[in-house]
Amino acid sequence: MAARHVRRPMNEPPTVPAHIAIIMDGNGRWAKERGLPRREGHRAGAESVRECVEACKQLGVRYLTLYAFSSENWSRPANEVSALMSLLERFLEQKAEEMMKQDVRLKAIGHLERLPEKTRRRLRSAIERTAGNTSMTLVLALSYGSREEITEAARSMVHEAVEGRLTPGDVTPDLVASHLYTADIPDPDLLVRTSGEMRVSNFLLWQISYAEIVIFKKFWPDFAQADLFEAVDEYRRRHRRFGGL
């Protein structure tokens, strides 16, 4: 069944966003400023992930999606990619028990088959172990690119049309959404980006159509719980019109 992406009524009183998505940018520049290897910036950034998960738990946020590794990131130097995969493996191994204690479910979206086999095993294990948790869902976007995601959705619908299971009149926004990686996840209410960059970098292009955007100049490793609280406060001050008056 197609997942419904329900919009909130216009002028609804401010509330905590159900879904926050974050573009975690600036690890490399954070390390460079300190004369450290880039991998140290990625390692420091992992602590900010923990802070954000804890902040979301406190606020009652139901979904947190983190842009952890884009499809374009494969073009980085092989040693940096290897370090990122090793860091992800350690994160999954060390945080699985913590996610169980906090009742956090783990999901992943993207071209996961491109990840190294060892990384996929760790990821699959953590996802399976936390599948029954219900308080919050942490979504890792890994080897992810939104244009690829939308292209795959279109390709899937074309196949259904060729097989006679779909007509042009059947194609609606809800149908498209049901073919995306995020079919069972509500659209983000709030998009946060660090490092001061003013772009969305091929991240959840369909899903963030009506998301409020908050930009922080600080690099991701410096992002803490207080910053997430600040982003949510800003979200609460916004008047969400969804194209209306």
C-alpha cells in the first residue's frame, strides 16, 4: 500500500517536528583547522551524532535522518573512504546496545549494495537487532543520492506500466512517494545543515519539499544538543504555509 505523506493543516500551532533531517557537513574542514587528518574530523563527528540522537529523544522527535555518506562521496580518496567505512562499522558495533537501551530503531537508505561486505553485515545486524524498537527511528543515508532515488522510482513505475499494472492516471504524488526509499517514513519537517553552506546537496529532494531549513555556520563536530534545541526553537517560530497564505 502506498505510504501517505500527510501535510499538517495550515496555521497549525507550532510543535516539535516529527522528523528532522540533517546534512552533517564540515568534518574535513574542522580537522584541517586543527592540523589533523580528515579521519579525525569524521571521528569527532560521530560524537555529534550521539548528541543529536539524545536531544531528539528528549524532545520526542520520532524520526532523525542523517546524511552519513553520499553517492558522490565514493569519489573521495580511497584511504578516506576506507576510514569512513571503518568508522561506520565501529559506530554500528558500539552503538547497537545503546540503541537497544534507548528503544531506537535503525534503518538505512541508499545504494547499500555498494558498501563493503563487512560494513553491510554490521549494518544488517544492527537493523535486525533494533527492528522491534518503537520510541524513535534513526535513518542513516548511506551511498545515497536523491536523483538516483527518484530515477529508480521512475524506472520502477515504468516497469509496472509495461506490465499493465499501471496507467498514466494512476501516477500521483503518493504513488511516487511509495516507490522511494523512504516509503514508510514521513517527510522531514525540519532540515538542518552545518558548515554554513546554502545548498541541499542531492539530499531527500522530493521529501524536503515543505521542510523548514535551518543553517548553522559551525562545522558538524562542533554541533551539540544545544544547537539541535536551537534549531527546533527556530522551527517553532516559523509559520508553515505549505504554499498557502
